[in-house]
Amino acid sequence: MNRVRYRLAALAVLPFLLALAVDLTLYALLRDRLPDPLASHFTANGSSDGTQSRGSTVLFACVLHLGLGALWAVLMAAGQHGVRRLRWLNAAGFATAGFVGHLLAATLLANADATDPARVRLPLWQLAAGVGVAALAAALGRLLPVPSPVPAAMSPAGPPSGGAPHLDLAEGELAGWMRRAPSRVLLGCGAVLLVAGSVLLYVGGWSSAVGALFGAVVCLAFSCPYVTVDRRGLTARPTVLPWPRIRIPLSDVTRAVSRDIKVAAEYGGWGYRMRPGRSGLMLRSGEAIVIRRTDGREFAVTVDDAGTAAALLNALVLRERASG
Amino acid sequence: MLFRVDPASPQPLGDQIAASVRGAIAEGTVTPGERLPSARSLADSLGVNLHTVLRGYQRLREEGLIELRRGRGAVVVDDAGARRRAALMQQVRELVRQARELGLTEEEVVGLVRRGLA
């Protein structure tokens, strides 16, 4: 099982390493012909409006390719994907590597023999060429065999085994259940983005780092939601912030069960996910509270001790119904 | 973790909250070093007074099961013995309950325990 994961991760990183190798080789070949700083950012009409030193260009290329490679490795190796899905993911990885690799290479080539970086031009059709390279790379990636994962016997949204759990509450008894639901995947993504953002901030200033830093804040804020089941229903919010909050009131709940969820296979990723007929807060694979709502849709949160939470929710719902 | 309090019970609500936490520590649902819900959010969830929750937490602190720190809230003591200690405290509570049922005075209970130790 783990060997398959390692091979998947290696396959995921491969296109980015290849693209990085191409970019670095090109850099080494052109090194003496490149200005310092060189033009690194271009406007829509192709003229350059930003520069970068030669050293930071190399660093930028490394961080970008390795970061994307790591992201794809996590995407492909951490989830429970079918072979078809893995092929497409792999093709998408190749396409991304091809596109990014091409743009960096085109930038280097445009800078060759330039004396004034302000006059370097990178016409917009290079983007189209990048898409072309991406398509070729995707086709190549699609042809590569993917290591076949262990067939996962799972039934997405299948019926839960047994009846809904129930907790006996005395009349007038007050009860509440609460628990943190930490997500290593989101924490990891946040950390990687934070490092990438810091490097970009150092190298390229605010404008280039703001995207990565924003992503880092979002990932970290959502990496540890706090799940509560009480007289108001089920509430999930970030542990450190009162907002944004998801709440399913008791009147909205038909019944709740605890079920094992394979995040990547059933919801296609981590975080707040929407699928036809169901939505969920996916923090990790495993135990989850799954709520059948009165409108027939499903809501799920992956959290430990979900059985207790589901039992309490059912008891509270029953009591509310009884009291009218 | 699950908190249950019954206003109809003769036991004070704060003690019932403490009993919920004690039970969770003894069962291992809450592990050493884990943070308990903030008193405010717990009071909000159960619909009880904030001071009721704080009284319960104070009691657990006196029993050496949790630490109350400014800014960090209530944390289960980070000590491998916390679980067994919580289980022991449950037994002490049970001992007291049964002794009261039998109509024993405080001195008589302490005397019994002292004789047990001898």
C-alpha cells in the first residue's frame, strides 16, 4: 500500500522536476547572455513592467516547481483515487508543469542578449504557446501508466449500517458535545503556502506574495474547526474565530449517523466541499457525523467520536419534535 | 466530549459539569494536555450561567485534574497519571454519595478512610 503511495508521489513530482531541469539547463546555457536584473513580469501588451535579479529568478523557478510538485504529490498519494482519476490528475500535473516550465523558459529566452530589461518583450501569444505545451505534456502524462492503487471497496453515500444511534436524555436534561477536528492536510498546505509566500515576499515583494499568503491564512484558519452539537443543532466554526460558521439547526435534521468517509474519493478534496445532494467539511478520512437533512440533502463533518455526537443530535431532534 | 447536566438532579449543576469532564478523562475520551471548551462557549451551549461552568472547572482544578491558565483556558493536566487520577476521584465521589445515603457524618467518613489507610 505504502509502496504504491511512494510511487504515486514520485510520478506526481516527475513532470515538475523535468520542467525545472529544462528551465535550469536553459538558464545555465544563457547565463552569460542574460542581463542582471532581467525582465520577469509582463503586461498584456507584451512589454515588461517588472524585474528580478538573476539569482532570485533561479530561486523562484525552484520554489515554484518544487512547491507545485509537492502539492501534486499530496493530491495523488494522499487520497483514495481510482485509476481513471489518477490518470487525469497526473495529466493535469504534466499540463501544469509544461505551462509553467514554458513560461519561465520563454522569459529567459526573451531576456537573452538584452541590454535593457525594460525593453524586453514577451508577447501574449507565448501564453497560447504555453497552453500548447501544456496540452502536449498532458497527452504524454495521460499515456504514462499510473501505479494502481489498492481497490477501495467503498460506496459513496451508501446507507449506514444499522439504525441511527440514540442517546437517552432525561426530560429537561441539558447536553452538549464539542470537539476540535484538526486537519493535517490543511495544516500542511497552510504551512507550505506560508513558506512559499514568505520566500515570494522576500524575493518579489508584496504583489507577488499576496496570493500565497492569502491562501496560507485561509488554509490555517480552517485547519482546525470546532464542532459543537447542542440545543441549537450542529455548529462548525474555526477554533480561533467565531466566523465563518456553518450551522444546521435541529429543525433541519432528519437523523444523524456516524460513518467512515474517504475524503478524496467521496468529496474530491479537503475543506468545505459541495457535491450534488451533499456537502461537507472534510478534514481527514475516517469517522464522520453524517446528517440527513429535512430537504433530503446530506451534510457531513469528519470528526473523532462522531458516534456520540450523532447519538446526541438524534436525541435532541427527537425531543424537539416531541415538544412540538 | 459530551457534557450532560440535569437541572432536576439534587447535585449542583457545576458539580455535574465537573463529573462530565472527570468521566471523559477517566474513559480516555479526553486526553492529557487537551483543552476543554472555553467556559463561555460551554455555558452558551448548555444554556447555563457562565459562573456555573466556572465553578465546575474550579472544582476540577482543586482535584488536580485540569489547569486553568489565563489566555489558554482549561487544559487537562499533561500527566500520564491524569486518567487514573480521574477514575480515583470518581470513586471518591461514589464513596461520598453512598456514605451520605447511609447517613454517615463527615467525621465518620473521614474516619472510615483513615482506618482503610492504616
